[in-house]
Amino acid sequence: MDERPEKPRTDPGTNAPTTGLPDLSGITVLQIVPSLDAGGAERTAVDVAAALVQAGARALVATTGGRLVRELDAAGGIWVPFPAATKNPIEILWNAERLRRLSIRENVSLIHARSRAPAWSGLLAARRLGVPFVTTYHGAYKKGGSLKNWYNSVMARGDAVIANSRFTADLIESRHRQARGKVTVIYRGTDLTKFDPETIAADRIAGLREAWGVPEGRRIVLLAARLTEWKGQAVLIDAAARLAGEGLDDVDFVLAGDPQGRTDYVADLEKRIAGAGLRDRVHIVGHCSDMPAADRAADVVALPSTEPEAFGRSAAEAQAVGTPVVVSNLGAVPETVLAPPDVDAARRTGWRVPAGDAVALAAAIREALSLSPEARAAISERARAHVRGAFSLDAMTSATLDTYARLLGR
């Protein structure tokens, strides 16, 4: 079955798309991202490509490939196999020439880079061609010495610099003077049609529970993030051990995420789980491709990052399906999860706890699991309304394409 979308409907008088997006007919946009596996930059590249097609444009994505290539193709985007993941300085320079030639061949109107190494290639190509260059600052990159800061600065050298939160925007402007006045905050968008709890079939949830090895009748605390130390899996295991010691014995903890080759870290987690006597309660389940069902299967979604998140997509998605969230109180999280003292408890959409504090994390999880049905329904509705108002996919793609249109004089 051909899953490509229909050709966008157009106004007979102007040939402009009638999608509510800016008219980008005749435009070709080239996005560059290292790979198209799971992640915020990758997911956003596909979402923006789909919106470009809806707006009448051609959407190219230069990348090594990955599990989202199929989705890109189904949305009408075009995958350009490209060694965008390389960090070799010589290869980066050669990639700039490859991109220049590609852009001439494909009549590219604008280049948008979503990661540092390919951004250097994109910047050089765009400047040689005289086309607009856009960057999106997807991560809170660690500040290092002068060489590292210069390397990071490429993400602030766009004609437009997109920050995925106010936290990220402040970080950019404090580190990179050249970006001042060019930064636009565009929150990462959630596809509310996919994360509508009414559309998530019970058999999808049951299938995940079975795949995860969670017995019927047990509640789930989910941490869905790539398996890397700063995502806080170890903190959640320590919190699980504390809750088990307090007698909370009807809850399983699911760690879903791609280890991306970090076998030593996975082994350390398994050792920690065994040492806490939690082998039957904590499940390391690998990558999950059905996050709407995963968030819906969970009774609580925990995101105990120990370093600042530049946005916090997982928190927005969990709130979109109405599942209570417990997150670390740092980075952009205060922008995605409403909680005291920033709002009254009656307006809470989740819980924020100090980063790395397993005791506070356990207490917040226990409180979330103890909600009455009425209180849970109320926080669920507030959370869904919060995401609808601030973090929709339509808002993100519209704002991104408006940025393109401004730079292209459209």
C-alpha cells in the first residue's frame, strides 16, 4: 500500500497550498541531521519535512539513514544518503563541497542543520552558494575550552537560530554573541493525533506489557530515554529500591531506550538492579517504537535526568496522553511541566524533584501513584490542555516554515 500523502490541495488562482502554512511552492529545503534514528532532532526533521510537502515544497534530508527513513518517505520527503555523522575535520570540509554540489543539482533554496559537525559543512556550503542557513539548537551542549566553544558556535551562526526552549535561547545568547537578535524560540511539537488517549487501542498497550514482561495487574513506572548515564536510569533504580523497602510491591519499573552501544553502562544497570533485589521488578526492554502506547501503559512516567534537558519531549508526550509525570527540576523542564512553586498545586500537571535525588524521586512517584481516580483525572486533563496550548506539532511546524518564508522573502 502506498502511504505517500496526497498532493497538497491548492488555490486555483495562486497555486498556493490551502494547508494554513506559508506558500513555499517551488522551494527546495535541505535539512541535515547525522542519522534518522529515535531522538528529538531526528523526529523534528521528519515532522518539518512532512510540513514542507504540505506547503508545496520539496523536502530533502541528508543523513546516514535510520529507522525513520521509511516515515520520511511516507510523508513525501526525500532521503539523501550522506555521511552526515562524521566528525573528521577533513571529511567535514569535503562534505561541504558535497553539499554545495548537491544543492546546485537539486536547486536547494535553504539549508537547515540540526547538529554541530554537519552544521559546519552546511554553513560552508550555504555561504558559497549564497542561500539562507538555519540552525536548530537541539541540545544543551556542555561548555568547554575555547576550541570546544568555537566548535559549538556553528549552531549560533545561522541567519536564523532556532532554540527549542527559553532555557536553550538564554544559553545560546549567553555563550554566542553573534546569535543575539537572531534567536527564535520554537518549542518541540507533539503530534496530538498520535498522542490522543482515545485513539490508543487497548491491544497496543497489552502487547507492550507482554513484551516488557510486566504481569497483569501490576502498575508501571516508565522511563523512556536512550540508555546513557545522564538520563537518570540509576537514580530511578535507587528510587525503586526505596519504594520496595517501604512496601510498595505492586509496581514494575520499565527502562525503555536504545543503549547505542553502551554495553558497559547496561551491565552496570543490571548489576545495580540485581544488587537491589529488583530483577523481577525492573525491566530493561530496549528501544520502543510505539511511544503513545508506552506512555498510556504507564501509571507514571519518570524523567530523572541529571543534566539539563534542552526541551523535554518525553515529558510533553506523556502529558499529552494524560499520564502523570515526575521530572528533574532543571533545564527546560519548568517550561514543560507545571508544578509548585511556579503554579498553585491546583494547577499542577506533574512533579519536579531535585536532580539526582532518589529519595525525592521516590516520594513524588509514591504521591503520583496514590492519586484518587478523581484527582488523577483532573491532573490528566490539565496536562493535556497544557500540551495542546503550548507544544502542538502544528504550532512547531508553522513557526519553522514561517522562519523559512521570512528568510526567503516569501
